[in-house]
Amino acid sequence: MSLLFRFGSILFAASLLGNVALSGEPTAVTVYKSPTCGCCSKWVKHLEANGFSVETHDVRDVTPIKLANGVPRGLSSCHTALVEGYVVEGHVPAADVIQLLDERPSIVGLAVPGMPIGSPGMEGPRPERYSVMSFDAEGQVEVFASHGP
């Protein structure tokens, strides 16, 4: 087996891991949530199942965290996460967080406003279509990804 083939195989395997650094360490995510929110805990499990290392902080009011990190009021949800300089607001799928970290766009973060049924942590019998929004420091909001039926 050639050295080039082995190197290519290693790069392919690393690309599949997405959010795992070449050092083998999972990407750290810090989540601020209410201590009684079950859907937030389910979202944390979704991230962990996708290879992230998650540290949670139960807080009485997540609003100050949102404001301090530039989350627009209209994009608010039930929990706020910080990952490698980005804000992740609400039930954003892990695949979108991985894409964010791979592409590194010049934005503040991603958000799924509200709590749409069918988003990670909000699974239900009738999933709805929802969008993951990107937002920047100038107030620009755009669709980053769409999910659902």
C-alpha cells in the first residue's frame, strides 16, 4: 500500500469525523440552559451522539447569555451554546454545526428560532419544516439550511 493511499485514507476518515480535531479530541461545546428543560437535555445528547464534548450550565435565565453573545431577539430559543467562537441558538442539527465549523463563515452564529417539532431534541409524530438561520454582527439574517418534510 502506497504512502499516498494511506494519507488519502487518513484524510477521508478525518473528514467523516467532521467535528473531531486531528488531535483526536472532540470539539467542545458549552451549553447554557434551564435546569428543568427536557428538550435542551435531548439536544445535548444529540450533540454528544455526533461526537461533540458538551459542558452544560444550568442557569435561571438564559437571556443575559443570549444578549452578551449577540443573539437577535427574533431568533431566540430555549438554550444557547458556544462553540469555537460561534453562537448556536436553539435546536440546530449537529450536521449544521459541523458544516459551520468546517466552512468558518464570517458570522456570529446559527439559530433555530422557537422550538420546531422535528428538530433535534424536539422529535415528535408530525415534524414540521424549519430553517436554521445564520446571523452576523451587522444584523444580517439568512437561511443557512432547511430541514423537515
